Amino acid sequence: MHIHQAIELLEESTEFTSWKKEHADAYLVHSFKMFDEISKNIWQIGYFNPGSHLITVFVVGEEIHRNPDAQVFKEQEKLVNPLHVDLVKINEEDAMTIANDVLKENYRAQVFKSFMILQNLEEHGQVWNVTFVTQQFKTINVKIDANAGTVVVHKEISLISKE
């Protein structure tokens, strides 16, 4: 199921509509997807409540359920921007194809896990934020403009501390 379908399915569900009545100020902030056999058909869709500074995540798959509310990282509190899915023109499959092309063209890596998050970042706007975790103890991160499909930035980070 594509991201637009997942959000529509969620927002029409009883689980969401009953929650939203009590959290009218909460707004959509992210959609997260893992790419492994267990999670490939599951979306985790998050809504931020500005009054409580909590994020509520709904898991959308064969069923829909709500996870317990979670704190936002303190350094991110002011960076929780609303996600405007009507402006998202590139779906997750196209974003992953673009990210894989960047991976092949720029990095020599054996990937064992990958995931993506659709979010609205202060410095980049609405992006597909794709992360590859490699067997070389590194992550490769590729941010793709969710409207235009252009690569905004990509970088490799070591998971091994140099301290």
C-alpha cells in the first residue's frame, strides 16, 4: 500500500477518528517504513500534539492500532513541522529507486537494513529520508525532495565512535 492510501485508510478508521476527537490540535508529522520481510507492508504514521509535545504513532498494516504516546527529542521540539501529503508527488517506491541509484553510484556498501521516513525538515522541506545500514558499520542517508524527486543531500556516517 502506498503512503497516500495508508494515510487515507488510517484517517477513515474508527481508531483514528475517536482519537482525533480528543486531540483536535494534533497534526501529521511523519510516515515511517522499514524494508524487511516482516515490516514491508506496514506504515508507522505519526501525529504531533503541540500542547503536550507528544507524538502518537499509528501502525497501519492489515490492522490499525495506536502505540503509546512518546516524547519528542528535546532538540527536535521546535522542528516538528507538519507534513502536507497533498504536496507529495513522489511515492515511496520511486524514492527508494532514486536512493538505490545514489547508493550504487556513490558508495561501495553491502546493505543489510533499510528504512525511510517521510517528513518535513526545517532545512530541506518535505523529503523522503532514506537510510541504509551497511555491514561495514556505517549508515548512508539520502534525502529526496518529495515533490520533485531530486536528491537534496546524501552522506555516509560511521556507526563506530572515534572517541
